[in-house]
Amino acid sequence: MSGFVLDCSVGMAWCFEDEADRYADGVLDRLVDESALVPPLWPLEIANVLVVAERRRRLRRSDSARFLELVGALPIAVDTATPNPSHLLAVAREHSLSAYDAAYLALAMREGIPLATRDRALGKAARRCGVSLLGGV
């Protein structure tokens, strides 16, 4: 698959004005011509961020619904392979990442494609593993 692995940190920046930046906007622009791949936990992470934002009154339910509609129209594919928990644990331990972040890194490593992330620790771990970061956005 061509394209890149999309980290939740980038996708959620599209939802909140106070988190928007040129990098996240540039990644969104690239989805006009490219596709993104996300690990199976992506929908869970997105839903969790939205429900927490609703509880904290950062978003209304209608805002969450609209965001899901917009993201659903983007060329973002959820990887169907079930991650190996032992492998994720090893990646997380080796790079001091959460298991969630390790899932994004492991996917980028397996597919041999760049990673789009705003997370500094995940970005550093990716570079150490030889995974390129999506740049030029």
C-alpha cells in the first residue's frame, strides 16, 4: 500500500481549532492524492477523544457526528490485521511508548510507509526504527 500511517494525534487536530497547525492541515491536504492506513484501534481512539470532549463541553454531539462524517469520507483505511500483542509489547518497551503508539509504529514498520504524527516520543521512536516521518507538509 502506498500512502502513510496516520496517527490519532494528527487526525484529532482536524477536530479542534485550538489544536490545528500547519502540519495537520498539510497531512489533510495530502489525503486528496494519497491514502492513509490506521491500526484497528483508530476508531476506538477517535470515539474516546470525542466522548471525552463532549463530557468536558469542548464539543456538542452534533460536532462529533459531523467530524465522524467528514473523517469517514477521507481515504483512511483501517488495517484488518490483528496486531500481535507480544510484538506490540516489545515495541512499546523498547521505545518507551504506550501500546497504542506502538501499534502505529509497528504498522508503519510492517508496511514500510511513513508515519504522520504530532507526538514527539512516537516520532523519535520512528526515526530510531528507520521509519520515515511524513514531512514536506
